[in-house]
Amino acid sequence: MIDLTKDDGLWMVTINRPDKANSLTKAMLEQLAEIAQAAAGEARVLVITGAGKVFSAGADLDEARAGLATDDVWERLSGALAAAPCLTIAALNGTLAGGAFGMALACDLRIAVPGAKFFYPVMKLGFLPQPSDPKRMAALVGPARAKMILMAGQKVQADEALAWGLVDRVVDGDALVDTVLALATDARSATPAHVAGIKGLVP
């Protein structure tokens, strides 16, 4: 349910469970974390996207009820993505919800399609967000807007997410892959050390 392709320094990861809105099981999260860690030694660009019309609905409901919603695997995944010395891009092919937010927040760039919605219903569900997610979200959109999502439970549309700085570009679905490939071009042509060196200079 996690597909990985590699092509000349570009690693493309696809969450491939469209029949379940790309909801994530613990096994899938573990696999994603392993890929993010492995990318540190080889990839120059790491892209994460979803199959179908939803990026990810967050935790698989059955596993969430069994404890996945508060498992530290989410934090390990977002930490591995944030620490990866390559260019990381979240290609948000659709709605992003719940714990899956951590993946996108930990990436360097977030590109979304117009129909994408963004929400993190931890207040309603009675869970705390993963520890690093509110900090990364507030760094992008400011504390008040982070509270709009996390505390007021607001669903943010793609155009508003762009205006807030939650995503970096909104493109038609047909152009999503081409846009990501264009953004990856310079990093793919550089050495891993050069990519890591420039990334390390940006706070």
C-alpha cells in the first residue's frame, strides 16, 4: 500500500490505498518512516503523494481506536522527513486530514490541487496532535491560524491554505506531477552534498 519508485535521484512515494481514502495503518507508517530514513543516504528529492482523489484521511479508523492515533510512529515519520538532507515535497493530490498532516508539515514544499481541503480534527476526536505538528504549523501560518485548524476545527480550502502559507502553490490536478518534477530539476542535477549543504543553510 506504499509504492516507491526511484529515478535519477528522485524518490516518488505513493500512498496507495484509495479505497480507504489512503488512511494509514501502523505498518504503512513504519514503511514510510523507513523510506524517509533511507532517502537520507541516496535521494536528492523525495516526493510523497497519494493515489486517487485524497492525499490521506489520516489514521485507519480501526487502528486509531486501538491506539494508533497516539502512537509515536507519527512523530518518528515526521522527524525522519524533517531530518532528511534532500529536498522533500508533499504533492497533495487531494484532502489532507488528521495525523497525515505531520508528513506534509515536515516537508520542504507543499503543492496542492484546487479541491484539496485541510483539517486536523483532534479537538473533536479527543486526541492531542503529535508534538511537532503544532509547532511546524504555527511556523508556517502563525499561532492564531494554527489554532483555527487545531482548536476551532476549521476545514481550510486550498485557496485559503495558499494565502495563509500552509501550501506553497496550487495547481490543477493534471499539472501536479509536472509541477513537482519541475521543482525537483535543480536538486536532481546537483550532488547530494550540495543539496544537503543548501538545505542546511535555511532555518
